[in-house]
Amino acid sequence: MDGKEILKKFLIDVKEEPQSIYSFSPVYKVDEQIIKRTQSPLEKSKRLIRYTTYLNEHEIPVVIPVSLKVDNPQQIQDDCYVVYPFIYGNKYTGSEKNIRQAGELLGKIHSLSPETNSYQLPQYRVFDFYKHEVEESIGLIRHFTKQYQANVDTESLYEQLLESVHSQEAIKAANIQWLLTPHDYKANNLIYQKQPILIDPDNAIWLPKLFDLALALFLFHNELDSAPNRVFTKEEWQWFLAGYYTYSSIKEEEKEWWLAALNHVFLDEVMWLLAEVEEDWKRPEQRQLFESVVELILNPTDYQI
């Protein structure tokens, strides 16, 4: 179904076919509204909205659906769509204040998680990687690094990812906290006013707290032109954690699993990004970020929690 037909379902009429403002999925801006795909089927999207409404009611600045004369969200063929308000403000720039506030917001969100998956959001289940998947991905990454002259130690990365495959069952069984979180916590999902506002909560999930932090460490600066072309520096990571620890905490026994969590999240969330999107390797700024992410996973000593 084309964009015009999707918008009509929400009583939004446009003369021309709308253009998505996001490269990877349909996201349309019409006047003061954002129309985007969300979790499906419809019951999942309703559970998501109940969760984000809960956050909003507890003073977490996060978008929730606008009130319309029709249902919002809606199931449209195989997908679900939702209409959010368009949020005005500033992009993340990497300042100390930006970083501390981002950490504070994630800490607040984590502190509000129920002890169980009471909103019945999707549960993280990806503990089934195989050696051949790593071999295939490293082969592609090796090809891209040679073609685009990137400074990436693919052999060390290969060995480390194989170790991650072997340790999946251990971290799956680890005594670490799971929680509800919007996940995919990155700078391009935040708009800054007096404080950051989360504008894309649609990947909300039940997963280990350490995994949520690990993904933020790896990809917080991904796909945002106003962010640095690298991961956090050691100092910036400490700013982020200082903000985070204002509202949330991590038990000492959980911290022992941090490196294992980093390796697993890299295996699940970063490896495919490096292996499957050649267009990113063509862009110098994204190539620099990839180099930085690999350097971090191979030398994570400065990024403890």
C-alpha cells in the first residue's frame, strides 16, 4: 500500500505521494504529525502504547499517539501504523550536557521498569548464533574493509566473535536483571528541548539491562549527522554513566557479565550492520564509526560500568 493510502486511514489527505523522511522504513511527516510503522500485529502495538503511556504518566518525555477521530494505531494490511506528534527541538551535538541528560533519561526509564514483563512486550530470544554465520559475516566485512581501505582488524574480530558464539548459553542463563525498555537508545531517537525527548519508542522490548546499555555504547552516534563519527570517548562514557547512575544502578555481581554482554550485543546488533550494508562503508563518516566500534569491542577496558 502506498503512503497516500496509509495516510487516508488516519483521515490525513495529501495531494501527492508522501516521501519518507527515513531511509530504512516508512516515516511520513505531515504538518505537525509523524506517521510511522510500529509493532505488529495490532495487539502488540496496543501493548506498546500501554507501556509508553505508563512512561509518559511517570514524567518520562516520550511520544505517545495523538488523539484522532479514528483508531490510532491501526493495522493496515500486514503492518501497523501510528500517528505521533512532531517534536520540535534540537539535535544531539555531543556536548557534555547532551550526554549526561541522555544517560539520565535512560536511567529514569530503567528505574521505572516493572519486575516482570507485565505489558507483555516482545522478549529478547536471540541466543542461537552459529559459527558459519560469523564466518559469512567476517568474509563480507573483510571484503568491505579492503575495498574501502578501512582500518579494521578482522582477524581479531573473527576470533572474538567465535568466543561470543561459544558463550551464548552462559549469558542466557546468567543471573542478571531483565527489564522493559524502549531499546535502540540512540541520539537520532532523541530531540533536545530543556531535556531530551524520546521520539521513537517503537522497538520496546523485555531484555537484559546490560544489553540495553551495551547497544547505547556501541551505536549511540549511529546515523546522525550532528553526532561525532565515533563511539563515546572514555570521558564521554563516564558522563553518560554519571547521568544514568543518578536514577538507576547495577549490582556488582551483574557487572561481572558486562564484557560478555558487550560481546553478545556486538554479535547480534553490530555484526550484521558491518556485514550487510555496503552503502555505509562508502561513506567516510560511517566508515569511521565502524572502525571505532570494532576498536571498542577489541579493547573495551576503558568502557567499564
